[in-house]
Amino acid sequence: MSGMGRALIITGLILVVAGIIISLAPRIPWLGRLPGDIYIRKGNFSFSFPLATCLLISALLSFILWLFRR
């Protein structure tokens, strides 16, 4: 299999997994509500920045990609 073909297959698989995660995310109650996530509500304005959730997802993706490179 050529390098370009392998890269396209891996990219496609990553997109499929990302799509599944995005479609299932509303069903995971703690996602975006971890300790360390920033949520500010003042009157009609609300701001949400899921810092801890982003760090957790980044760590998981880094670990998965590390496993693929081994």
C-alpha cells in the first residue's frame, strides 16, 4: 500500500471516529462539566470553555496516536 493511500485511510478512520464521538457526546453527561471547566453566566450572557475536558481528550488522542506509532 502506498504512503498516500495509507494516509487517506487513516484520515478517513479518524474522521469516522470523530463523527461517532460528536454524535454521542450529548449522551455523556460529564463531558464539558469536569472540575476545571470554565463556565460563566451573567444575565443574558454565558461563556463556556471546557479546559479540563480539552486536556483529557488531548491526552487520550496523544496516547492513541502514540500506540499507532509504536
